[in-house]
Amino acid sequence: MKPKNLAVVTAFTLGLPTLALAQSGADTDGDGVLTFEEVQAALPEVDTDTFSAMDANGDGVLDTDEVAIAQEAGLLPPSNG
């Protein structure tokens, strides 16, 4: 595979989790991460303690890795599709 093609395939593949998260409907501002407010709007039963437990790096948002871990732990429902 040509280096240019490999770069395009790699960029596309690495972008898929963010795209899936952004299209999930919960990411209302489309920035690729989920805030507490976005999660709670979709899942009102999630409280600040649960959100904090999912926010492994403590930055106040859930990125794709944190969402995947939370889904595996049963804290968030699996993604559609």
C-alpha cells in the first residue's frame, strides 16, 4: 500500500470512534466528547458520582475511550449500530 493511502486509511480508522460518538445523538454540540449535561440529558439517572467514576482522567468530559470503558462496565448502554 502506498504511504499516502496508508495515511488516509489510518486517519479514517482512528476517526471512526469519534465519529460514532459524535453521531450518537448524546453529543449535542458535536465536539466528540460528552459533558455531564449531555450524558444526563440522554440518561437522567446518571448522577455526578457516576459521571466522575466514568471520567477516568478527570477532565470533565468523556472521550471515546472513557465511553467504551463505561459501556464495558455497564455504566452506559452500548452504542447503537
